Amino acid sequence: QVQLVESGGGLVQPGGSLRLSCVASGSSGSINYMAWYRQAPGKERELVARIFSGGVTNYADAVRGRFTISRDNAKNTVYLQMNSLKPEDTAVYYCKVVSYGTAYWGQGTQVTVSS
């Protein structure tokens, strides 16, 4: 089973930046893709960004141009660089890894954008 450990959340002012990290370990085998989701109170969970094994990425319209997803294969880590943060970005961010058709989720990390 894949184990995911997230870090990097916190409180930041509007316009600021944060970088989230998610470390995957365990008998993951083939990883199809890694992704970041977020969920704010009273709102549905939404896909933020996704990166496939070949390096192809996609982003939600709300974050495109501000967020960048990347991965370090040697460290089995996926990152989410978040720039120009807005209050609307406030949410719990979850890492997701899909391996052999099975989804694994991180514990979530809180991101709060407020002055």
C-alpha cells in the first residue's frame, strides 16, 4: 500500500506563496498519476492539479498560471507551488496518488490565505 505524507500548509497573506509537498512510500508499483485536490468548508472537493508519469500536467481553471505541480521521482515526492495566493484558495489540500487503479490519499494540509 502507498502511504502519503503531506506538509507545507500554513497561513499566508494574499499575494503570497506556499509550496506543498507530498511524499509517497510503500509498495506503490506503477504510479499512474499524482494530484492535488482541495476542499473548503461548505464546498465540494475539487481537483487542483494533476501530473502523470510522463510529465503531462493539467490544472483547474481557477489556479492555472498561479500554481505549478511538479514531482521528484528520486524522492517519490510531488509538489504544489502556489503563487499569488487569494483568499479563495483557502482550503484543506489533499494529495492523491493512483497506482494500479487504486487511489491513495494524504491526510490533508490546511492552507489559509488571509490578511
